[in-house]
Amino acid sequence: MRTVDVIAHILRREGVDYLSSFPTSTLIEAAAESGIRPVICRQERVGVGIADGYSRVNNGRPPGVFAMQFGPGAENAYAGVATAYSDAVPVLLLPLGHTREREGVFPQFSSLKNYAPITKFVEQVTTADRVVDTMRRAFARLKMGRPGPVMVEIPADVAGEQLDPAVLDGYRPVKATVSEADPRDVMAAAGALLEARDPVIHAGQGVLYAEAAPELLELAELTGIPVMTTMGGKSAFPETHPLSLGSASGVMNRPVYHFLKQADLVFGVGTSLTRHPMTTPMPPGKTFIQATDDPIDIGKNYHVDHPIVGDARLVLRQFVEAVTELLDGGSRAGRSPAAKIADMRGEWLREWNPKLTSDEVPINPYRVIREFMDAVDPAEAIVTHDSGSPRDQLMPFYRSAGPRSYLGWGKSHGLGTGLGLNLGAKLAAPGKFVVNFMGDAAFGMTGLDFETAVRSNLPILTIVLNNSTMAVETRHMALSHERYGTRDLGGNYADMARAMGGWAERVEDPAAVGPAIVRARRATEEGKAALLEFITGPEIEYSHKGAF
């Protein structure tokens, strides 16, 4: 067996069914021979995005895997890996490397050196007889601790070296382990939680990776404490639940804004509490409980009064038990703010109703979002946004139905990322209606990979909000646009989608939005990749953007 054959067999033993890739890599043939389906993308950044979306939906069990050639392939993939690293997504990257005699010789691009800052772990298979140990270490890093991309570089000459098949006898799937928190820390924090006047639970994507949504729901209902989520954690708590405030990033709805502002205690679980333009700034004067599996995040941007280190599922179970003991048969749920949340959400929606129901032409993008929500049961869908206006418009309004029914991303936010995530999500959950919202600028970055959906029989829906401009840059590019038209873009993207073999419609009438969404979904159910292009206006109003 060649080294790449051994790697392919190890991938199979770890449960890997798909390998996203762009040639040339000898691993593609080895994977196919071992029963792993290669999914060939058009651009490496999208290929990483496919692995990323697959891992998010599967919680990294198994992880998404991406393989690329040395040099240009590894260079082109860089932006996708940076996104996975900033969002802490466990993907396995398997680039070929230059032959060992050329390694490090200018100007050869070295994945080993250049990817070290944006991967959790990177190692080179220096000799064929080390491949089993190297892959074991890689999967151990993927399965334990803070999630993140892991890379194994395979020099081209090592890839083809022959090995005795018996080397596989030394590989067994890596078993993951997690830890509880110190019970004394949990008891003290649980006491502070119950004593707080207006506490808020702030749930991040660590809840999703730990598969801790049931424990989070149990704690919220036991205590009557409202729950908000980060952008990455959106869907960790069902947003249709009476105690759900919704999600927040740089934008948020009225309930999140109000309850977070008035909270005297914030319990951050599965979140790094990172201060970033794509996260919610914490108003001053809060007591913080922070539960995370990585101590590097404790106290990073805020003073944490009750630091807790441990797996989110185990920690939340500890909190349920501690709260139950402290309540001693009593209940805090009688202080539930559910009615206030509902009233506040209703008031907020009434204020936005003119945009959500607008008959203006071009179509208001909020009308598209409202029609989509009316037409689609969130329990049957997986939805993701893209960078810029689509993210800021969709996030506050869309109400996810439970774990991984929405893929939130954005600490490193390249335009077009959502398309790759959508493709990976469909691989991981073929029975779901999988939809990505993107703008025309995002389509310009990665839109040709819609053909990957067509060719690979991945019936996704891409919704393009085409306003023919970069609306989010309106305030930043005023003079250059006035003089040179720098914000304007153009294209008929429905025509492009049809040319690539997909089902597509271009919609200009607001009254036609809802029926078009129904037709598009029917097309995906018939096995066709679909694209809806809505001609929208340059909407620049967002909900509570830059709050506090």
C-alpha cells in the first residue's frame, strides 16, 4: 500500500464518507478506492467551506476533510482555513507538500510553515512509516479540546512510498474524552445565578459541539432564565421557545437588546466572550459566569467572577443538579419573563412590519426574509447567511428551531463563504431543506461553485439578494462612488445558474416572492440545485446595530 492508501483507510476507520477536494492530489484516487466519495469543487476556498459546513452539522463526528495540491492549491485554500480557525471548526486538511528535496527552497509554498498560525495542529508526514502515528495525533487533536482545523501535510514523494498493509493493524479510531468542572466552582456560580435579579444565559457554539442543547433547555426551564445565543451558537437554544431572546452579533432584536442591557449577571456557556465587531459587546456593570472548555478564553476581554472550565454538556448537567439542590423543592421559574419577551418581540416586529411587508419595487430584502419564514418550517431546514447585508438582515429575524438548523459564522468573514457551508451541510443532512442567503457581491466571489452543487447532485437552494451595489459600503465609499461608481455591481445570476445546469428564477415583483420560494423548494425535492435571484433595493437599516 502507498502512504496515501493508508491515509484513506484510516479516514474510513474514522467514519469519513466524503472528501472535498480540487485536483491534483493522489489522495483523491486512494479515497475513491477505499469507498470515500470525492466531491470536486471549483475553487479551494469553497472546498474548505464544504468540509467546514459538513463538520458544523455533524459536530465533527466525523469531521469534514479537504485535500489539495501543493503550491497553488494550498495557497488558494488559505482564506477558507482562516474562517474555520476563527470560528473554531474541526476540519481535517490534507495538502500535498513539495517533495522533501524541494521543501523550504524559495519560492516553494510550505503548508507546514504558513498554516501554523491558523490551525490548531499541523504536522508533516516526514517518512512513510510515521503516517499511522501522525494521523492518530491529528484525530486526537480534532476530537478533543477546543475545536479547530487540523492539518497533515503529505510530501509528494512520501505520498507514493510503499508500506506493508500490516501497518494498519496499529491504528484504531481515536476515543475522545471530556471533563467536568470543579463541583465547588459550579456550586458557587449556581448560587450567584439564583441570587441574580435579572440574569441572562449567553450560549455559544460550544453548546452545539458538546451536544448540550437538552441540558441548556432543562436549565433554562428549571430557572426561568432567558437565553440568548451568539452568532456561532445560533440554534443551540430553540428560538421558538418562550424563553428565547434570539441571537446577537453586531446586530440584534429588541428582546436581546433590552434583557442584555438590564442584566445584572451574564452566564456565558460554550462561548469565548470575545470582543469583536461580529460579537455583541457586553454593557458594563455585569457579573460574569463563564463556562468554556478552553481556559485561554477565561477573562480574555471581560473580568470573569466565576470561571468554569469543562465540557459544556457536563457542566450544564452539573448546574442543573446544583440549582435543584439549592432550590430544595422550590422554584425560580415563577419569575419567568416569557410574557415580557413575547410582548417586546411583538412590539419590535410591529415597528419593522412596514419593511417586512413592503410592496416597494425593487423588493425590500426584509420582505424576502419574512416570506421565507412564512413558507418554510425551520425544523425542516438548515439556513445560513453570507457576509455583509444578508447576515445583518437575516440574523435578528430568522428563528431557528434547534441544534444546527442555522449555521452562524463570521469572525473571519470572506464573502461567499456561505455557499461552501451550504454544500457541506447538504452532504451531512441530505433530508433537510438547505438554504444559503447571499448578496450579489458574495456570488461574484464563489458563485461558480453553484455548478458543484449541480454536478455533485446536491439539491441546495441559494437565494441571491441582488441590489446591484455594495449597500453595506454606502457610508464608507460615498465620494469614490459619486465620482467613479465604485459600489455598483451587475449581473443576471438566475441566467448564470441555468447555464450551469440548475433550476433558477429571477423575481422582481414582491407579490411573487412567496410562491417562488415554494417552487424553489419543490425543485430541490425533485433533486435539482436551485437558485432564486430577488431584485432588491439597497436597504441599509439594521436592527440595533452598534448597540450599547
